[in-house]
Amino acid sequence: MDELLAEQRRLEKDGSFKTAIKDVDKTLELLQAARDAIAADPSSAAITLAKLQTPVQQAFEGINNDLKKINKAQKSYDKAFSKKFDQKKAVPMPPNDPLAPHTSLINRAIAMHLLREGQFGVASTFIEEANAHPPSISSTRSFDLHQQQAWEQDFADGTLKSEVLQRQFSDMYYILHELRTNENLQPAIEWARKNAATLESRGSNLEFELCRLQFVVLFSGGTSGPPDADMDMDTDDDPSATQKTPPNPLDGPLRAWAYARSSFPAFQIRYQKEIQQLACGMSFYPNLTDSPYVSLFANGSAWEDVATSFTREFCSLLGLSADSPLYVAATAGAIALPKMKKYYEMKAKHKTEWSTVVEMPVEVPLPPSYYFHPIFVCPVSREQATDANPPMMMPCGHVILQESLANTSKGARFKCPYCPSESHPRDARKVFLA
């Protein structure tokens, strides 16, 4: 795969038409200049064309060389791609496609991905074409009908829901642009204050994170957007006097202190410790780098952290995950692809079949962030917990499945399989996995 990636980088570098377009533009400029010269003085046509012959010939040679370079890069990439994905060696895929009956679900995932990525024009076209060719549901399974109803509710009108989502995601990208590009916290703070009640009910700390970073920026001498109007500071109304007066090194701490007095009282109950740390850090202003609070004022990832937190909370308020489900599914599939390829090779070689279609035939190691539904495997029966067979915690703290508990206790006092403690099955408590 490294060779293919190297060829792709080479294609991106050598396969661009930018140089060829520049050479074409230069040639057009030469021809236009010659045309203007001849139009101004027709008697100079012969001399002008004679002078034009060599530059134009060199320009065409340069364009041909540019195109040869592009063609060579494309052929090299095609060769590497064909070598890596040889159709003759391709592993046959299973005859039954589990996603075939779920066209509405796939269309909805694609449409939502395009909208949340800001590709509004592409999303609109995709929704129109999907509505022009709606999936035909051959069966009456409730899951298929639910998919179709979800698609119709969100996108069947072609515009209503998608326009609402487009406006919402436009606001999100504007705020993210201000955070990451302009380092302006004001739009994000205004959004957080507007949705403060909802964020508070969710236990979110986004508003405080934004205000804390605003405090740090002001403390460091920046502005990060217009400061609050109620800052208790004297200003000079004479612009010329302002230009002549050298900046006061205490302006930053004073502005931060004024901002803290106006913004932090709303957070003093929940974030008292964090506010006290910021206040203590101000006392080390002359030598902040050697203070125990330097990490609060010199965090290189602070802007990206608040941008990530904002994206997560914004999507959560829309009932969406922070990461695109389509991106997560595609990434997990790419991680699982090598193991699945090896499995199908072994299956074809040994002529064996997997006995179930609801489980993966092999264990695929995924990053911890890709585990969304925690599971419990009983240490006694080695079976996975289900709604009918939930995990039960005994008074000693050990957890086994309900069926294992019943088989071990037989309705009477019993000894824990993992410690000397004894208890009665009625003392066990059901465990709920969040």
C-alpha cells in the first residue's frame, strides 16, 4: 500500500495541469500582443510574425512537455493501482449483499454526510436524484419500512429538511472558520450562550471552555474578537495620544481581569476550582513560564480543542454524532478489509461457509473510539449478555450472567465462582451498560 500512496503523491505533484495552463496562457498573451501590434500598424505584420515564430514554437514545446509529464504520472499511477488491485487475483465477494435491501438507509447516510461536510450543492443534487429513483421495497419488513419513512420525513420533499440542515451546518462552518482561521471566539460564545440551557442540561462545559480561552487570549495581550462592553478600563479618546503612548505590559492582565469579573460569576459554582487556578496564575504574570499554572496559559492545542468540543456539542443538539457515520463505517471497513480478504481466501481454499450472517466471521480489532455499544461476556458461561440474559452483580462485586447465576445458585445460597463470599440470588442486582 505504501507504493500506491507514493505513486498517488507523485501524481498529485506531477499530474497537475497548473503548469500547462500557465504555458497556454503565456502563448495566448504572445498571440494577442502580436494581433494588437499588427492591428495598430498593418505594415509591421511580416516582421511581427517572424519574431513570433520562435517564441510560439518554444511555447508549444513546453506545453507538450507538460502534457507528457502528466501522462507519464497518470500511467505510472494506473500501473501501480492495477498491480495492487489485480482483478485476476481479486477475492470473490459473498453472493448476498447485506446492504442491498437498505437503499434508503444508505442514501440517508450519504445525504447527511454531504450536508455535514458543507457540500450543499452536491447534497441537493444527490437528494433530487435519489427522490427521482426511489428504492423499491420488495418486502414488508418493519425495518425496511422504517428506513423509507425516515428518508421521506427528512428528504422526500427534496428541500424542506435539507434546507434547514444546510442553514444549521452553514452556521457551524462559519463559527469553526472563525475559531480555526481568525481565532475569534465571539461567534462561538454567542452560540453557546444562546443554547446555554440545553448545554447545561446535557452537562456540557463548552461555554466555560470558550470563556476560559477568551480570558487566556486577553491575558496574553490578544483580543479574539470585540471585548465585552462592560470592562472597567479607562480609555483615551485622543487617537494621536494612543499612538504616542507605548503599550502598558499590564493591559493584558487588566483586560483579562475585567473580562473575568463580567463573565465568570455565572460559572463560579460549577467551575470554582478552575476559576481559582486562573486567578492564581495571574499573580505569576512577570514569570508565568516558571509557574505551576503555565499549562493553563500556554496550551498549543487549545484552539483545536474548543473547535472539536464545539463540533461535538453542535451536532449533539441536532441529534447527530460528532463524526459522520458514513466516515466511521468506511474507516472501520477499511480497517477490517485485510482480515476479511484473508478470510475469504481461506474460505475459497478450504470450501467452507460461515454459518451466520448477523456476525462477523472473524474478530476485527478496531480503535477504542469505534466501540459504541459496550458488551459483557460472562466469565462463567463465556456467553454475551442480552436483554433476556442480562449481567447480574453479586454483593461481592463480581458480575455474571443471569442464567449462570441461576445455574450456580439453584435458588439457594451459593459461593461466588471467583471469591469465597456467599450470597443469595435475590441479593444480586441487574447491571445496566451505558
